[in-house]
Amino acid sequence: MAGVMRTARAALVVPLLLAAAACSDDPAPAAAPPLPSVSAPPSPSAATGDPVADALARMSDADLAGQVLMPYAYGSAATSVDKTSAAGNQGLAGVDTPAEMIAKFHLGGLILVSFTAQDPTGTTNPTTNVENPKQVRALTDGLQAAAARTPGGAPLMIGIDQEYGVVTRVTNGVTMLPSAMAAGAAAQPKLTENAWRAAGEELAAMGVTVDFAPVADTLGPPDNTVIGSRAYGSDAEANAAQVSAAVRGLQGAGVVAGLKHFPGHGHTSGDSHDSLPVVTQSRADWETQDLPPFRSGVESGAGVVMSGHLDVQGLDKGVPATFSHKVMTEELRGRLKFTGVAVTDAMNMPPAMKWPPGEAAVRALNAGNDMLLMPPDIAAARDGIVAGLKDGSLKRERLVEAVTRILTLKLRRPARSRPDVATVGSPAHAAAVAPLAAAAVTVLRGSCAGPLLTGPVSVSADGVRETAKQTLIKELQAAGVKVQPSGGSVIRLVGYGDKPADLDATAAVTIAMDTPHLLASSTSKTLIATYSSSRLSLAAAARVIAGRAKPTGRSPVSVAGLPATACAA
């Protein structure tokens, strides 16, 4: 997703873990009794030995419709939730718990979230499924137990938006990768692959099967803040190498990679959480500026591609890409030869809510999508699909094709043992990620050798960056820099959503923890970009400031009046 809901900048920098969930120390969910089917499945034929064919044979039309849905649910456990979460689930699906939602609708997937959303009744509910790794593992075990009792017994596709950087759902106890733009600055795909393999092992340990990452968008205008540092940079070919590396790392660890947002969200400043963004590129420009990272990701075997709610005028003017047969079938399937699962961006975003949920579901499937993410009304989406089969607006062959792709992704991937949850946040994973964070640090103005500051320093930051501030202070001290509460040489931290007014004219050093564009307005003698506020990124910056490491990064986007790096190669 381009981010589940539009949120305040502080919530994006450190995604909210809201308190409307059950205690993380709750025991693993107990097995729930089987619940009745939505409709009686057909009598199964003799087993063929093909798990996909055998699962399909046990599914009714309503079961097939459930398989193409990937909603979210409220609560941090599968079978036991608090009253607030139960109320949210009632509004969304007419049940109390996530397990009951799976049983009622025979869902093919569920996305883990941490955000505030509005249910079909108009009630605003905070929800988080992701408090800590141990809790997430217990939750996903419970969700899979519920899926095993549905017709066909196929495992659930459990997705998450774990991009790292400004869109990160699980933040507590995991190894935080630097942002995609940091990897672009490092320009060493092997380091990217190693980092994403570590991330994939942690996600697999928590029971996540699909990560909606990497972002394959190529960044265009600087005012594109909805993508920003989520992209690897503005060079499509360089991005292509990074996307391939991320896919190899993530899927090498057993987690399916989900490229997004096809056919490319980088060349617009619009935000599809508010309205339908318009991409005015010609087809020729799209082919050179946006297509290469998606092509490389597909060629590297990415199992999922997410559509974008975008009016790409060079491809199908006036039609959101999610609902465009030209984009999702002719381009994605025909041109790129993608054979995996095409997933829509969230169906509760404004461009997808132009139609009632049932009609939108049918339109998205007819365009070529296989799975519908976050339908605003689960029952209406399912019933609309079933009604489409009856009135002929949706061919059964198209629905079976979609479900076959989903089941193939879930049932025919090589079996592998799941890592122990104790490996999440391990020193070994930090060691795998640290070289990428270190290679990303970029000096755009100032000295490139020796300590960048002498004498004591202090660190200043806007209040929403207190965690980053304290992290940098600790890392500076660990690197041998004397830090005091105020005075001395000032180091100013800026990040996502900051404006020129948030800069400090007295700062000797300004560090950009998001895109580096704001540095063009800074008067600091030394300008540094980490592109990320992760501990490993700030530790790397501290070592550069202390003169213990050389900055080797190059900005992967142009910054007005500044070079890609002030340091010679």
C-alpha cells in the first residue's frame, strides 16, 4: 500500500502501536471449534494429488470469492480480543474475532496492520495486530489454525507493509533496515540482498508469508512525499538492481515479495489516499522511467505485484490502474509475463470507492487483479463477486484463474522450516544490516575525513524525533564524542514532513533522516544524509562525525545546489 491511511508525520516516522489490542503476554490462541460454511461446498471428487486442484474441488462459488479477499481485522490475538477490537470486527465483518472472520468468509488472506480506520458504520477505530514478535507469532499461528478448518484447508496468505523507513508496521524488537533510499545511496545491491534476507528471516519467524515490499517506484518530483524515501531513488536502472536484490533476499528467506505500486507511483505528487493521482508521462517516458524496476522484480521471481490507484495517462487515460485491463492484464501479464498474484492497493482508498464494494470487487477482478486488499465491506465484496458470477458480469473462469494463482503461491512453494521467533532482532541480523546502513551515509557538504566536529556537541530535534535524538546521543557517546544537553557544536536532526522552518540556523551539522531535499535550505557547514532514523543508520552517522568511518554514500536523488556527495570517490 501507499500507506494504509494518511497519518500525521509523527505516526509515519514511528508507526503507532495503539492500545486497543489484547495483552501481548496472552497465551497462544486455543483451537476454536469449526464454524459453519458460508454455503455448502460441492461434493469433493477423488483426490488428484495436486494440492491446488484438490483445494479447488472442495470450494463453492462463495468459497472462491472468499479466497480473493485480504481484509484487515482488529485485535492482537486470533480468538480472543478486547471489547474495542470486537466492536471493530463487528462493524467490519459481523463477528468478534479475526478467527471468526476467516471462518465466516473463508478468506484467502489477512493483512496485519497498525493504524486508525473507519468501519462501514462510520465509527473510527484504532487497531494494531503487531505489538512484538512473540505476539505476532502467536497471532499468525491462530490465524492459520482457523484457515486450516475452511473448505480446501489452504493456508492463509498473511501480509504486512514492512518496508522499513517511514512505513514499518512491526517496530518493537525487530532488526530495523534503513529506508529504500538509503540502499539507493549505498548503491551496493549485495548489501541490500543481505539485509533483506535478514528481514525475511524475521518476518518468516513471525509467521508473515507476504511482505508488500520492495517499493519499485522511481522517484520523480521532489514534492512526491507519499513515496519519498520509500523509493530507492530517481534512476530507474539503478533502482532495478536494488529491487532485484531485495526480492532475492526476501524470497530467499521464504517470504513472498510484493512489488508496488504498479505501474509506478513516483512521477506524481498526488496521494491516492486522498484522490486519484494523475501521472502525465508519455508511454515512452513511462517505459524508461518507471518500467525497469518492475521488470527486474518480476524477472527475479517476485510472487506478488500490487497495483496502484493511479491515472497513468500514457497507458490508459482516465482509468485507475487497479481497474484497467490495459494495465493489469495487457502490460503486467502480457508484456512483463508476470505469472504470480496481482493484489490491489487498499480497496478502502478513495479512488477504489468510486463504486459500491461489490461492483468495485468485480471491476478489479475483471481488470486482472487476483486478490482484493482491505475491502471496506467484506460481506458486500464477497456477495458482489458471487452475484457477478450469477449475472455474467464476472466469468467463473476469471475467478477460478485468480484463486488458482493464489493457491499456487500458497501451496506449491518449496517447504522450509520456520525460523525460531528468538532469532528476531538478533545480533547476527544486526550484523547483516549494519554494512548497508553504513554505506548509505552521505556528506553533501563539509569535510569527508577526520572528526567532523571538535569539542563537545549537543543534539537538537523536533519533539516528534525524541527517540532518534536519544539514539544519536548514545551512538555519539559510544563513538567517543562528548555530548552535553545544550551548547557546543549543535547537530540538528530533521526528517519526514519537516520544512525549512524546522531547520536550525545555528547548527554546525544537519542530518536528514528522510529524503535529502531539505538540506538545500540549510546553512549548516556540514550536511549529512542517512535517509533513515534507524538505530543502525544513526550509529553509522555517529561514526562518520567522530572520524571513525568514511562516508561513502551518494544521494540517489538530485538536491538543488548540492552535489550527490562532497567526497571524492
